Amino acid sequence: MNFLRGVMGGQSAGPQHTEAETIQKLCDRVASSTLLDDRRNAVRALKSLSKKYRLEVGIQAMEHLIHVLQTDRSDSEIIGYALDTLYNIISNDEEEEVDDFEEENSTRQSEDLGSQFTEIFIKQQENVTLLLSLLEEFDFHVRWPGVKLLTSLLKQLGPQVQQIILVSPMGVSRLMDLLADSREVIRNDGVLLLQALTRSNGAIQKIVAFENAFERLLDIITEEGNSDGGIVVEDCLILLQNLLKNNNSNQNFFKEGSYIQRMKPWFEVGDENSGWSAQKVTNLHLMLQLVRVLVSPTNPPGATSSCQKAMFQCGLLQQLCTILMATGVPADILTETINTVSEVIRGCQVNQDYFASVNAPSNPPRPAIVVLLMSMVNERQPFVLRCAVLYCFQCFLYKNQKGQGEIVSTLLPSTIDATGNSVSAGQLLCGGLFSTDSLSNWCAAVALAHALQENATQKEQLLRVQLATSIGNPPVSLLQQCTNILSQGDKIDRRGSKIQTRVGLLMLLCTWLSNCPIAVTHFLHNSANVPFLTGQIAENLGEEEQLVQGLCALLLGISIYFNDNSLESYMKEKLKQLIEKRIGKENFIEKLGFISKHELYSRASQKPQPNFPSPEYMIFDHEFTKLVKELEGVITKAIYKSSEEDKKEEEVKKTLEQHDSIVTHYKNMIREQDLQLEELKQQVSTLKCQNEQLQTAVTQQVSQIQQHKDQYNLLKVQLGKDNQHQGPYSDGAQMNGIQPEEISRLQEEIEELKSHRELLQTQLAEKDSLIENLKSSQTTSDMNEQSSARDSEQIAELKQELATLKSQLNSQSVEITRLQTEKHELLQKTEAFAKSVPVQGENESVIAANTTDVEGRLSALLQETKELKNEVKALSEERTVIKEQLDSSNSTIAILQNEKKKLQVEVTDSKKEQDDLLVLLADQDQKILSLKKKLKELGHPIEEEDELESGDQEDEDDENEDGSKDQDHI
């Protein structure tokens, strides 16, 4: 308040005395009037004065306006006037329009005024809570000014207002309801309010995200036309960036909610290129930035990888590549698209493989990588575009040994296109490396260095590259040509920075020679290289050349540290003596430190993206800064080591390498045996599955047999009933010569059934003997308890099935004997009937009637008998089939038992071999430990990685011992 009075008192051109009195009278009316209309008119008048006399209205009327908000909530009109007045007092929007034409002092005064009134308003936290409760009112005249007022408060003192809203019950949830308002003005201003609310506050960002903000914002963007939408789409995208940037929780929620898939339609810009309005460019730029937020290299690797895979699966990467290869795309959108594609494919093998397969729509089609490299080495292209292409190429090769091999292979003699019809990536890199544009030299050198990053194989392969310098001269290796250009220095007239070409070549050579003794040998084989490096380091040059001296010192240090002493004239000790004589060790270390002390070194080490304001700042590569940090210390130690220490270290290294090779050999053997064990286990599991399938087949067969038995019993009952009905008419059985023939047939059927029964009995005896054999073999084999239990259960089931078959056969034999007795009775009755029949004329009519009746019944019985015989034959055939299936199942069981015994023998042998290998490994570990103790006694530091490897070896041995114990248990 003292500040406000000072400002008011210092205004010479302030309001007239009558205006001040008017404001005072209006405030008195608001405070004391009992009529609502009077208070409403007074607040309306204050609103009209608040824009011109902001300070006076704010000082005198703020308390009265807050009191109106508390007491007159039933009248929406006066509430709206009060909110508008407070907004005019607190907001700087109206002042900002005039600030462009006023003095800087007035601008600061206006900003201080808004923040001062905001501080007064939020001093009582109940005022903010009251404002949040007013936003629940649906009336347009209340909700809209309330939204604007709260937005202005957040702009003035954002962190303090955020904290009040955060602790307010359901504060954020009330604000989220604004996005669902059907009135676009309130919805759009609600988006602006949430922008200010979520800025730099992770807790509020999480609450807003879990209040379904992503769904609502994406719906709004879709309704507004995606990238073709207006400024509302821009506001929604800015809010989405606030929610996702540097917020791992929200990023994971966005991915898990399948919202990445909904981003694909944003980039369907079409091929017609009807026009790129400024708003569309802005929207698409923000959309690309939102994609980059999800796959930023600064995010956790797991979250980035999952988002990259989701973008490939939903087709988002394919859509971005379509924009990349399209024509008529604005330069800034194309640049941002290249950067976005770069981070979507960085470190993701699937995405990198897809990007390698993308072709540009040209005739003939060219790979997208080649087209981009053509832009990178073209000095007429914009600088930011060339930086973006370099970043894309770096991301394509990041942790992609396959891609590195493909790039290097385009430089090898066997793969170069002799016809010259197509340009390869390797040819473009060589062309840029040896052009007269220093920026192209630097970009090509860094790109080629990334093709060799952490890939010893490609470093050796690149030594085979030969270049044709001029007609009549022999070809020169790429390594030799790089050193030749380096030694020429400023003799060649180049466009751009003086040191940029040399810095790029030195970074390439350092990356090439590090961790590659063969490349070091090739480099030292040229007798001019070492004198050139020592001469460069020893000279006293200006500040610009100090960086080149530091890089030369680094290259010479790499030649010492990774030297395998294969060249007698350039052994480690001789090189160190040369440094001590011509440069001095302290001077050499000082020059080496120039690299990390350079002002651009720390800037390049922060982010992988080469983001430079101008070409002059393009000096260091991000991956190269990692290499410097890794090698600076070890090179310093190597320079100060004596020859005896080097010899001891070499001997220890050789011994450790030998032991490591032996350990690796045994590890490989153990892995192979583990694979064999896994294969054997799989075979056992398959055999078990086959056994279970056979058991199910047997159960199905048993059920089928039971069904046939039931059908057979039913037929027997029906046959018995028919025989009972046939009894009274059996006396006329021999009429017309029919019954004796049928009786003979029945006798033949009975004989066949008897023979069949005897055959089945013999087969049952064989089965009994087989079961006894299985029992005896089962009692002797107790190698596997589970498999023996299953075999015993299967044998018991087979015995039960055989018992049922025996009972079935017994019942059949009883039925056969019954039929035989009935046959004998029928024969006796027919003979007696033939003897006792008198020849009487008076009974001929009766006999004829009885004869016809008996003949009809006999024909019916014959038909039924034929049907029964057919069914008996079918049952016998099914019985034989079942018997064959039982035989096959028994043979399968025997085979499985034999295979089980063989597997058990093989498992026992492999366990013994594994135990022997473990003993050998233990001996090797003891030897390694003793050697490490000797190293410690000699004063050689043992790296933690060696200790970790020994610990890991012990853990692997323990795991192998546990695995062998588990195998013994099985």
C-alpha cells in the first residue's frame, strides 16, 4: 500500500480532484447502499473508470469489490461487473498495448502495479478459493470474467497462485471443467488458463493429466482441423507440451493411454500442397516439437524406447518420412521434421532399419540417407538444415552396427558402382571431406567418425579404402589422405573457418585410432605423421591454434596408449622419450588440457544435437567430448609411466588375456551344454505330451468299447423277448424243411464264436504276461519318480481294461452256452413232433392254418437272426481293431521307457562334464585372483570392472552349481 501511495503521489498528470471524489462516492455507495440496483450501478461505474484510473480504483475499491463477490452471489450481473473491474485493475494487457510508445520507466511501473495488486488480492487465500467457487457458475457473465481474472493472477504471480490452487479442495478439477464448456470463448480461455496453471509445476501437471486432459485436448485439436486449425490448436499444443515436457509420469501415461496413435492424423498434410499458412506452419512446428518431447534423448532410455516403438507401430514414423521426402514443404518445417525423425530413430534398431529402406520419390529412386547427405555437403543449403541432416545421420548410426557397416561398405572397392550411375553415401562423405568448404569438411568428418563409433570391425575395414588422387599417381589410402590434408594446414584456400577443417579431421583420426591398434600401426607407418604432430604441439601459437595443438596432443597420446609395439621405430617407450625431449611431459599435458578448457567444449557436451547459432561455433561433436573425457586421464597416466611398468603391465595384460580366453572358451562350452540340456528337456516334454495323447486315446477307446457293450446287451434283451414270444409256436419248427437248415447255421455260428473266444483268451494270456514284464521292469527302474508313477497308473488302467474285456468274453461265453441249450431243446422238440404227428384228414385244415402261421413267424425270426449275426460280426471286427490299438499303445509305452532310460544316462553324463568344467573354472578364478594380488603388490591399480567381472563369474558358477543340483534332483 505504501508503494501504491507513492506511485499515486508521484503522478503529476493524475486524475482531477472531481474524478477522485467520484471514485470515493462510488465506493461508499457499494459499501453502504441497501438497494441491489444502487450497488450494481456503482460497480458498473467503477468498471468503466478502472481502465483509465487503474491505480485509484484499485486502491479504494478492491476491498469493496471482494466484499461484493462474497455477499451478492445471487446476482450474476453485479458479480460479473466486479470480476471485470478486478481484471482491469490486475491485468497488464491494456497497458502493454501502449507500452511500445512509452518510456521504459512507465513499462516497469505498470508491471509492478499489476503484481502489487495481485499480491494484495492473494494475501488472503480465501479470495482465490472464492474465485474458484465462482467458476462453478454456468452463467456466462460470471464464468468468463472469472477465467480471465484467474489467468491474469497466474501471469502476475504464478508460483504463489499455483500453490494456493494446489491446496484448495477440488481446485484443479473445477478448472478442468472449463474444457467441457460448450461455449468456445470460455473453452479457449480455459486452455489459456491451464497453460499458465501448469507452467513449471510437476504436481499440477500430473493432476491435470489424470483429470483426462489428454483426451479432451486431442478432441479439441481434432474438432478444429488438426494442423489446419486456428490459434486454438496452437494453444492446445502448448498446453500439451507443458504437461509432457520433463514429466516422465505424464509421458508414460500418454503412451499407455494410446494417445500416440492419435497423433498420426496431424501429419497427413497431403501432396497437393494447396498452401502453407503462417498458422499451419506454427501448428505443425508445435506438433513436431511435441513428438520430440516424447522421444527426447534426455528422457529415461526405457521410456524413450517404448515411445519409439509405438510411433513405428502406429505408422507415425512412416508419416514423418513422407513429409521428409515431400516437395514444397517450408524450410523450417523440413528442418524440424528432420530433427524429429532423428530422435524417433535414435538408438532404436527397428526404426533405424525402416529409415534405411526409405527411398526418395526420384527417378531412379535414391535412398533417403543419400538425398539428405547431398544436402549436408551442399554449401548452398541453409546452415540449420545442414545441422539437422548431420544430426539425423548421427542418430541413424547411434548404436547401429548394421548401419555403420552399410555406410563403410559403400567406400570399399568391391561395392563401389563402377558405372557411376548412382552416388553412394560413402562417396558423398569423401567428397565433403575433401571439398574446399570448411563446414562440409567438418560435417563429413564428424559423420564418418560416427560410422566408426565403438565399432572396431569398421575401423579396420576403413583402412582398406583407397582413393585416386590424380591421373598417373598410385591410389592413396583414406588414412593417408586425411593426414596429408592435415599437414597442409592453411595452404589450401578454403571458405569458412580457418581451423574447422583441421579440427574435424583430427576428431576423425582420434575416433578412428582409439581402441584400434591396427589403425595406430598404419598411422605410425607413415614416417611424416609423428614429426608433424610433435612440431604442432611444440610451437607457441595463438589462442585459435591452441585447440589444434590440444587435438594433436590427444592424437599422439592415443598413438602411445593403443600402441601394440609392432613397429620398432615407434614403440611406446621411444614415443614417450621423443615427447620428453622435444615437448616436455608437463607441456604436453598442458596442451592436452586445452581441449576440455575450451569454451565450446562444455556446450557441445550437454546435448547430442548439433545446435549452433552460426558455423563459427561448430567446433566440437557431442560423442567426441565423451571420448576426450574417457581418454584424457589414461593418456596422462601412460605418459608418466616408466618402461618397466609398461612391461609388467603388458605381461599382466597378456596373462589376463590368456586366462580370459580360457574362461571364455569354458563359458562357451557350458553354454553349449546348457543348450543341449534344454533340447533334451524339450524332447522329454514332447514325449510326455505324446504319452498323454496316447492315454487320452486309450480312454476314448475304452468309452467306445463300453458303448458297444451296452448296444450288445440291448440286442441280447431284445432277442430274449423274441424267443419268449416264439415258444408256443415252436412245435411246428420243421415245416417245409426250414428249421433244420437254420439250426445248422446256428451251430456253425456257435462254433465260430467258440474259436473266436479261444483266440481272445490266448491274447489275454499274452497281455497278462506283458503286464507282468512291465511290472518287473517298473520295480527295477526308480530313476524318475514322477514318470514311474505315471507308468504304474497306465498299467493299472490297462489291467482294468483287460479285466473288463475278460468279463465281457465270459458273458459272451455264457450267452453261447445258453444258445446251445436252446438249440438242443429245439432239436428234441422237433424230433418228438415228427414222431407224434398223426395222419388225420379232419385236422388237415387246422394244421395248414397253424403251418402258415408258424412259417410267417419263422421268416420274421430268420430276418432278426440275420440282423443279429451282422451286428455280432461288426462287434467282432471292432473288437479286433481295439485289440490292435492296445497292442500299438503297449509298444509305444515300451519305446518311451527305453528313450527315458537313454535320456537319463545322457543327463548323468552331461552333469559329470559340467562338474568337471566348474572345477576347471574355479582353478582359473583362483589363478586370476592370485595374479590380481600380484598386480596390487606391484602397485598397478585394478579397475572395478575387473572385480565386477570376477564377481559375475562367481555368480555364474553359483548359478551353474544350482542348476546342476536341480538337475540331480530331477
